[in-house]
Amino acid sequence: MIKTERKCIEILRILKDHEEPVGAKRLSELMAERGFILSDRAVQYYLRYLDDAGFTRKVGNQGRLLTEQGLSETDQALVDDRIGFIISKLERLAFRSTFNPITGTGDVAYNLSTIPEERVDEVTAAFDQVIDAGCGFFNAYRIIDRHPKVPAGHVGFITLCSITMDGVFQQHGIPVKVAYGGTLAVENRKAIEFTNLIGYRGTTIDPLQLFISSGLTAIKPLVTTRSGIALANIRQVPLPAESQVSDLINAMRNNGFVLPVEMGQTVFNVPPDPHRISIVSYSGMNLIGNCVELGIPIKTEIGAGNIQFSKVVGDN
């Protein structure tokens, strides 16, 4: 996307966020907040272009509003901009994950959840339920109160992101593809089949967050009765790497990781691939999903960054 087009898109996005007309001076200030330094005169130039294109309309001396055509164009631009964002973000985190399961050292990828500080005990109990039921990705988490992304009056919970596994494989020269996120039916502790699957490539939102917000999980009954619907991911690696992958998974389990649920060329009701091994693992998002089902307010950023493994499992 060329710079001129990018600036026009940003102006449209700002107008989309405002119900009242926005003037050139205010647009210049808001654009600066987004990293685009433009004079009032330059903003006027872009606004005339957007007027001519039919995307904006002038409301007297008050400023501009989006037209219906402009709203449609903005929505499409948002989709185009976000397609592939999720997988690209996860791939960057995997590349930065240096965790060595043999030594138990290095950086892992993490999710960051924030909750009101008065709900800490409830969240801790909800997280522990999932860990005790064996349907998380890792058997520990860390509570923090100082972090740039944790607002005042809130507490942060760091949980490990399953993209850490991709980093481990890549560090050992094994190509890995995050294929699907899904909901996995479990009966009497035994995983049965996937009830929903969404491919990561090409999606504009994280599949697991979508499943949680859509009410497609049943984690609360799973942790209490051992039957329900959990969140799980599917990764694929080349068939010749199966033995090496098994060794690395065993090493990760020795460090507290809970995996795999299933591994092989044919897993549950997933379409088989004659050249790849599929690895099914429970997601750390099951901890968050349990909180949501319990009615606990919680906000989570999947793949918030990388952190030293020792800071998650240690006291420092």
C-alpha cells in the first residue's frame, strides 16, 4: 500500500470512529497520534481527494463525515489490512521464542490477561481448575501487577502461548505450520472429535477468541465433570520429523507443558495428510475461556510478547 493511500485510509478510519463531523485541525492532531505528521493544509488536500471519490462529505464549517460509500471502503480496507495479521503475528513470536526444552532456558511466547484486582482469587481458582483437569497448555501461570499493558486497578495474568512449541521446532530445523484452531469434544476425559475448525491462514481474527465469544466452548463442565468442549490447536510437521518431534515434545512435558492430546497422520476427524504429522494440543486459552463461562470479566491479548521461561516458573 503506497503512503498516500495509507494516509487516506487512516483518515477514513478516524472518521468512522466519530459520529460528529471532524475538522481538518482535529484530524491533523489525530493523525499525529497514529504516526502520520500532516499539516492542516495537507489534511485539506486529502479531504478534497476523499470528497471527490465520494468517500466523505463536508458538513458546513464543522468538518467531514463518512458517506455510505466511505464506510464500505473503510470496512474493506480494515479487512484487507487484517487478513493474515493473526498468523503473521504468531510467526514473529515463534521466531523470537528461543526456549530450549533440554536445558529449560530461553524465551517463550505468552498471552496477557487483565482483570479487576478484586477478582484475582476467582481467576486464580478458575485457572487452577483448568490446570488440574489437564486441559491447559502449561501447568503454571504468573500474576503481575506491573506491566505497561496492565491498567490501574487491574492485575495481569501471564499464560504461555502454544506458539512456543513452533519456536522449539524451528530452533531444531523442523518446519511447522499452525494449521487450525478448533473446539474439541471431550467425554469422560477422552477427546472424541473436533466440533469446529478454523484455519489460521487468511483469518482476520483469532479462531480461539471467536469460539469463546460465540459461546461454542463448554470448559466449565469439562473441568468439573471431565466432559465438555475445550479449545485446541492443530500443528503440522513433515512426516520424516516424527521421531525428532516426539523427543522434543517429551522434553517439553518434562518442563511442565501439557501435550500432545493426539499426534499422527490421522487425528480425530481432521482431514489426513499423507506427508505430514498433525499435533493436537490443548490451548492455554482454556484458562481464559473458563473465566468467561464463569462470568468473570477478563481481557486477553493472545501473543502479547516473549518472556524468559524462568520468569514464568520462578520467583523473580
